[in-house]
Amino acid sequence: MNKQLSKITLLATLGLSASVALAQVPNNDGHLFDTRGVVAKSGFGLCWKTTRWTPAMALAECDPDLVKKPEPPKPPMAAPAPTPKPAAQKVTLAADALFDFDKAVLRSEGKAKLDDVTSKLKGMKLEVIIAVGHTDRIGSDKYNQKLSEKRAEAVKAHLVGKGVEANRVYTEGKGEKQSVTGDKCGKSDKKSKQLIECLQPDRRVEIEVIGTK
């Protein structure tokens, strides 16, 4: 009877081995799989490996430390820094330092003021210079408009003579339209020394320099 029991046990063992061997996955013959395609494990939960097993055949459930983990997603690229906007520098030159009354010829004080402007351009990337001429209210609108344009052109000529590109200088005349004295000097237009002196702030050339620092 012992011989018959041993024979049954041997046949059962051979049958189990055959069923497990037939269930091996062709593309991973480093492990043994049961008939369900599940990795065969010992009573201690360890995966059964064949003699052909190599680390390259590692499975996540059997050897998690050997399985290559996916790389973490790369952080999003930082947005490019915004382009700096041009810095505007506005300079208003005093009229009495630029021109005499009813004149469009630069005085020495006016030239010195403009030279100071050109010296400030050395630290900038120049885009444009806008020169706007103004007059007081004495005289006709037509005359004052022309005089304001001549004053702006005189400023441009001096700047160009100091090395500023002519196409960078824009000129405009506003005539007597933009008075800064308002009603300070009264409403009379009768030319007098007192009125001429009072209206002096209106006889001006404004210069706006636009560029990047």
C-alpha cells in the first residue's frame, strides 16, 4: 500500500509540474505561471523563478526594487520674462533760455539747455525726440503758428548738429493754442513790456525724449 501511495504522490507532482510548465509566458520565461496566467508563488509569497531568470525579467509584484520606475513629469517651463517697455523721459525747456521775444534763433542759454539734453541721450537707446514749439497770444494765429514751427525746427537743427539722427527728431508747432499762463496776465492783447514779460512762460519749446534705458 505504501508503494501505491508513493506512486500516486509522484504522479500528482509530475502532473503539477507539467501544468505549471505549460503555463509559462513565452516572453518572460524567468518566472512560472499557473493555468490562470498568474505568477506562481510559494507559501511565503515569493515568486517562483526559473534558472533562466535575469534582473531584466523582473516583475513589479515580485521584485519592485528592480523594476524601472517612470520618470516624474518635468515641471512646466517658466514663462519668458516680459520685454521691458521703453522708458520715457520728458524734458521741458524754459522759453526764456531758448528764444528772445518774437524770435526763432537760439540764444546761448538755449544751446546750453539742449546740450544738456544730448548728454542725457548717451545712456539711452534713442527711439524718437519730439520737439513742440509754442508762442504767446500776442500776434495773429497764423503768425504764431508759423513762429512755433520755426522754433521747433531750430531745436531740431541744433540736436542734429550734436550728432542726433535727423530722422529721430519729430517737430510740431502748436502756435498759441496751449497757453500755460491762462488768465494770469489778464485778457488784454495790447503789446506792452509788462505783458511780454508776463507771457514769457508761453513762449516755449517742449522736448520729449523716448527711448530705453
